[in-house]
Amino acid sequence: MIRWGGPYPEGYISPEYTYVFNHKDIDNVIFTGFVDEDEKEFKSFLATNETS
């Protein structure tokens, strides 16, 4: 099943209008866009310090 993610470039529009996703519900990512070293380091930090 193909689903559309949300309006580009925002997932957060306002407190009343927000697109969010559960990782378990994502089967395939077709395109991630631009990823730089800062983003890679931040994601690594989040994964290391995850509390849930």
C-alpha cells in the first residue's frame, strides 16, 4: 500500500494540524532528502539516549 506522507516541507503545521508517524507503520522509505553530518550525529545521539 502506498501512502502519502504529508505536505512538503512541514509535518508540523500548527498545534491543531500536525502529521506524525509511528515507525512500525512505515514499510518503505522511498526518498529521505538531504542528510548532512549534523543530522547523522543528531540521530545517533537520539538513538543512544532513547528513554522509551
